[in-house]
Amino acid sequence: MTPPATPAQLADLVQQEQADEAAALEDQTAKDADGGAGAALAVVFTGAAAAWVTSFGSLAAVGGGTALAAYLARLRRDVDQAGAGLGRRAARVVEQALADAVEMGVRHTITFAYRAEGRRGGRVAGVVPRDAIEAARAIAATVREQLRLTKELLSPQSVAGQGWSGVTAGLAAARRAASLVRSAVAWCIHRAINDGAAQAIAELGARRLWVTERDACVVCLAYAGRIADLDGRFPGGLSMDPRTRSMTAAAVEGPPKHPNCRCRLVAWRDEWARPGTTSLPNLLRAQAWRSIASGRGRPTESRAARIRAARTLAAQRSVPDRLRRQARTAAGRT
């Protein structure tokens, strides 16, 4: 037996070492799924602007008639070529990556339990859930619909009278197809990793502990350090921002909580808490408090949400005075 890891070491294992490996799988899958389509669509956007100026004199010109119809026909062809096969390829690549993701979740869980307990656990054969496969296959239809919308927006009827702004709306829809692929990859890969983790946790006979990124959003930070009830579910509708809480939301089985969520499930047994030290669940909650008290939010979050969360934290008596003061400062910033 080796000495059990400290709570800080366990947090580093999940939030850094294992999170980096998960991110690498996500990034490689996203790259393979995209297949260069995102870059090709960006080139189409740049070329479209130059072609508009050539056809109509300036980006401020409205354009119309047969010249506009010919311009848009060429543009739709270019979009078709750039996005050719994107949906089918993405669905295939993601489905193939699911087994690796589930295996990673199993392996990470066994490693975590070994580090927490100081002795090796058994092997677990992870299974890719059917709904994960169906989610991967659904990517093709999502991309197809987005590209269909692009063609609709790049029609003479839609662009006439709008000029270049009408073209940019259509091209933005095309580029969203590539963005949707990236989001779908993140969701499917991290969902599969957590599926594998949940299977291993069940095999170990442990409980589920929710681990967030250190700089997670106000919703996920409310789950930091939470241990699932005996039915394996976490309460729904939690948030550090009181405005986004819900008392009626259904319970959740675990992360991902939202698109691009990279929270993780890990195994937990109460006997892994080391006497005289802060337990891992408490350490994770303290991390969440520090994140809110700092006042620094994610780029995707509104400043108002972080201010409300800081205000709420400052009013909680269970929070250390230093963090409450820091939260009051963060809430008072404009």
C-alpha cells in the first residue's frame, strides 16, 4: 500500500492531470470531426466580401438583379464545397471516440480511488450507453439543418434589399454549423467520460462527488463538492446566482450540466476524509467560494450574474469572514 493522497493532491489529479487528458481527447475529436471545414468556411467569408465589392462596387452597395442572383449562386456553391460531409463526418468521428471517452472515465475513476485509498482497485469494463450513441448520430441532422438554413438565407429573396448585411447573416449561419460541431463534440465526449466514471463508481460501491473546474460558471460552482444522494442523483436547479436557481427543477444524474460543461464525477467514500485535514468535498466548496469572491467570471457569463452571486455569498454566515469581505468588494464593483 502507498500512503493515500491528500485532498489537495486529489483535486489536482482531477482538475489538472485528468482534466488535461480529457481536454486533449476533446480537442483531437473536434479537429477530426471538423476536418478543416471551419477554416474553409472562414475563407469563403473572406472571399465573399471581396467578390461583393467586385460585383457591386462597395460593401455599402445593395446589389440586385441577375448580378445578385449569380453572386449568391456562386456563394452557395462555395459554402456547399466548404461544408461538404461535415455533419456525417462529425457524427462518425464522435461515435468512434465514445468508447475511448468511456474507457477514460473508468480509468480515471479507478486511478482516483487508488490515490484516495492507497491501494489498487479492480478492473471495470465500461459500456457506451445507447443514448450517447444516438446523441453522436444526431450531429449529422443538426449540421444538415444549419446548412439548409444557410442556403435559405443566401437566396435572392432573402438578401434583396439588405445588401452585404444579408449575406453576412447567411454566412454566419454556415459558420455556426462548425461551431455546433465543436459544442456537440464537447458535450458528447465529456458526457461519455462521466458515463464511464459513473459505471466505475457503481462497481466500486462508492458515492458520486461533483468536481468542477476551478473557474467554473455560477451554476456549476453551486455543485462543487456535492455528493449525490443514495439514488445517485444531485438536486436540480442549483446556482450561486439566486436569479437562476429553480426549486422545481428535476434532479440530475451528474455533469455535463450545460453545453461546454467540463465538470467531472469522481468516486467518494466518507472514510477517505483524512483526520485533521479539510476533506475533498469541503475543499471543492471552498474553491467555489473563492471563485465567486474573486469577482472574476467566465467570458460567457454576464457580469450581473457574478455580482448577484458575490452578494449572496457575502451574506452567508458559513463562509469565512475573509471571503465574505472579498465578496462584498466584488459585489460593489461596477
